[in-house]
Amino acid sequence: MVSRRRFLRAAGAALAAPTLSSLPVTVRARESADSFLTIAYNTTLPGWDPTSSAHAANPVVQSIYKSVFDSYVDQNPDLSFKPGILTRWEWNKDKTNIRLRLRENAYWHDGTPVTPEDLIWSLERAADPKGSNPMQFVWGKIGGFRADGFTVTADVKEFEPALSNGWRF
């Protein structure tokens, strides 16, 4: 005969089993051979692609991505904008083009420089309607990218209010 206590333990273990695959993410940064900085998050990371799903908009997930990836434009604590991978972003006078200035000292994880072509690839990928980026509707409004040194110019195909937020006029 099974006691009530044993039954509840078994039921609790059975209910907990599916959640084992969704344990919290832990980020560990090694400072030296004998010390670690460990940060635990109480959420499951949907994947390492920050443009892969609507779940990437979760503020906790965003903080994980922010510790790994450099955003195009960042925000200060007062919510004003500050440079990220882009050092300047501005409209031309008639707002038919957007100019983006790529930071010159940006590098990939393997030490190779981030190029204007990398920025263009990233923006075109973000705009691809066949992709899974929940912000595709914003990035799809610009295209026709051209690089001149570290400045990338994009044509505005259709006005998008979200693009005008924070852009210098």
C-alpha cells in the first residue's frame, strides 16, 4: 500500500520532470584560473539568436543578450539613446534615406573586425519576411543599402514611425 506522503512525493517528482529541460540560464565569466563570476537568471533562453522569436523581447532575456551582443543603439538609464555598434544614425533632409555610422573598433568573437557589409547583412536578415524576427515589419521598411567607408546608407521604402523614434533630425 502506498502512503499519502509517498504518493505526493511521486506526483511532485512527475510534475517537476518536464521542467528539468527548462532550468534557468547561468552565465559564468572566468576572470582567472581560480575565480568565476556566476550570474543566474530565472528564465529559459529561447536560443542564442536575439531576433529569433517574440520571446526575445522578454526583459530578462534581453539582459542576457545584452551581456553577449552589442546592440545597434543602446539606452541610458533615463531612456535617452546612446551609441552601440552604431556611433551615429540620422535622416537626410527629406527623410528618404537613413545614414548609419558603424563603430570602427568593433570586433567579432574571433577578433575579426565587424564590417559595413556585416551590418548590411544583419539588417537585410532582420528585414526578411521569411525569417522569424518579430521586428521584421520595422526593418522591412528600409533597403537598398550602400556602404561608403564605415557609413551605411539605406533607402526608406515606406515611412515607419518606430524608425523615427530616437533618430536625430
